[in-house]
Amino acid sequence: MAQTRRFTDKFVQSLKPKVARYEVYEGSSFAVRVGQGGGKTWIWFYRFEGRHRRVTLGEYPAMGLADARVKLAEARKALESGIDPGTVKVEQQKAERVAATVADLVEAYLDKWARPRKRSAAEDERILRKDVIPAWRKRKAKDIARRDVIALLDKIVDRGSPIAANRTLAVIRRMFGWALSRDIIGASPCVAVKAPAKERRRDRVLSADEIAALWRALDHPELMISPAIRLALKFQLVTAQRKGEVIGAEWSEFDRLEGVWTIPAAKAKNGMPHRVPLSPLALAVLDEIAAAAGTLDTGWLFPSRRPGKPITGPAVDHAMRNNRGSLRMGDTTPHDLRRTAASHMTSIGISRLVVSKILNHAELGITAVYDRHSYDGEKRAALCAWGARLGEIIGARRPSENVITLRASA
């Protein structure tokens, strides 16, 4: 027999199971059903189009009394608008069943956004598979909250990787932003989440003595670095291009007769094809690369052990980090080689504008729109001058020079 009274949290909590399930009402239509096992369910009975209907509002205690009243008000509002609350509930449950999990979102983001548009898609994938999927794999993407993001970042920081936490935040912020633009989620959980670690702007530039020592070390047969990575580091220093563009270079991008390497738009950071004139030293290193490849015909300048793939950025980073003692370069990264080349170019009188063109920095402003000059001549002269200077450095021992700091153009 149904009972009726005004609900309170204490009263609902006190309800005990009986031999058969029963319902306790507040008024004539809002009820809590108590099952034989003690489970409690919020129910609302109503009429729609002349028929008696009921809708389950939620389970107690996951849904407390206050939340149940909110759901009840929403259901009544829907009924007043001519909408069957039961149908709304069914649709919500269906949507919940098919809602994308975080694992689904990761795959969609990589396939539809990162891989087609980003040169760093492989790094995004590595980060997502290392920390994000293991933590949130089966959870609904729409249910990830700001506190979940913060907890994940704290876990990465606690294991001693604060900069990795920053990179993870950048990737998941981009992924959830993309999901928001596709209406996969209603809001991004990364809003107002700050990077957990303060990053130090690097200004490491190798002196002439350090460049000579690095070059000698890269030629040393006992160095525990693969030939492909050794030559990639040399080629980056000679050409001043980005690590990702160097390691992802293909032989089809090179015109040996013209002496030009054309980096395709798909690989260039600013989305524009970039012509890199090759100095005599760059061509000599290119000959070393070809000789090291031997009969191996993969199309890549720096093939990896994985069939059909080039070496990866993390592999290059790890090689330098793991061989700091042998290289005697301290805390030096591959990007420092690009900065070193740029800074030495400006130090021998090459204009910052030309160095910027060599580095393929994106330009802003109306001048960039109208200036269609290729600067090929200026870039060739500059890179040849840098090649000659680099040849002097690696071919002769010079007195010690202080490490110079990064110039604005670099």
C-alpha cells in the first residue's frame, strides 16, 4: 500500500526494504520506490495524451533529494510544453550510450585533425597514448571535468616531469577544443587550467669551440648514436632548419643540380613551401648521408629501423640527452643547433631579415602580404657564408669563445 508524506533526506535514508518492493509518495505523483534489495529510485507519475505514464528521475543516493526535485521540475516543465518527459529520458539515455569515450575522441582527433594538419601529429599521439588514454580510456569525453584535467597534470608533475605536464595540457586543450567545435562536447574542461610548470626560455648558443667539439664527437666511431642521427644533427646545424623538417626530409625534395632543398607546404610550420639553398658544406653532408644509406632505398634521408619510417624527434632528443657525457655539450638540445646557426649568421654580418627568411619564420602585417620576393639569392649567399664559417670552425681549432646569447631574429 502506498504511503505519502513530505520527503526529507533523513526520511528517505531511513526507508528499509520489505518482502516486496513498495513506493512512498510525496503528494500524488512524486515517489521513491524501495526495492527488495534496498535500492531506491526516484519516480514521477504523470499523464500524457490521456495515458498514464511514469519516468525514472534517478537512483538514490547518487541523486540526492535536492537533485531529484530539480529533475522533477524539468520534467514538469517539459510536460507543460507538450513534450513527453519519458521520451526525453529515453533519448538522453540513448545519447549517453553512444556518447564518445575519451579513447574514441583521441582516435577521431588524430585521424580528422592532427594527422592531416600537424607536422607534430606523432608527438600528439605519443602524449595521448602515454598519459591520457590510460587515465580516461572508457570515460565519456563529455564527462571529463576541469578537476580531472588538473589531477592528471598533477600526477605527471609528481613523477618528476613538469614540462611534460605542460605539453600534455597543450595537446588535450587542443583536442577538447576541436571536440567542442564538432559539437562532440558542450564545453572544454581545459578552460582556465594553467600550465603547471614555468618554462624557461632557452638561449643556449654553442661557441665556435663547442661547435668544433660537437662535430668531432659526431664523427667519433665509439659514440653511441646511430649514423642517421649523427648526420641529421650535422645537417640541421648546416642548414638551420627545424628538427622535424630535417628528420622528415625525403630525397624527392632535393634538386642537386640547382642546389636547393624544397620543404613542402605540408611539412613547413607556416604552411608555405620553403626553399633552402644548399651551401657546398651542406652538399658535402648530403653526400655523407647518401653514402651512409648505401643501397637502402627508402626515400627518407634518415630512415629508422621501422620499415618505411624516418627517425623520430624523440629518438634524436634521447640520443643527445643520453650522450651528454660523450658530447660534452651539457644541456644542449637539437633546437639549440638551429639557434646556434642563426646567431652565428647574424654575428658575421647577415641581416636579421635574411636570417628570418632562412628560418622560415611566419611574417605578420601588410608588408608580408605584398612582399613576394623569394629572397633565394640572399638566402644562398647567407647560407654559403655560414657554411664557409662553419668549415673554418670545424677545420681549425680556435681560441675559446664565450657562449653568445640569442639575438631577437633567432
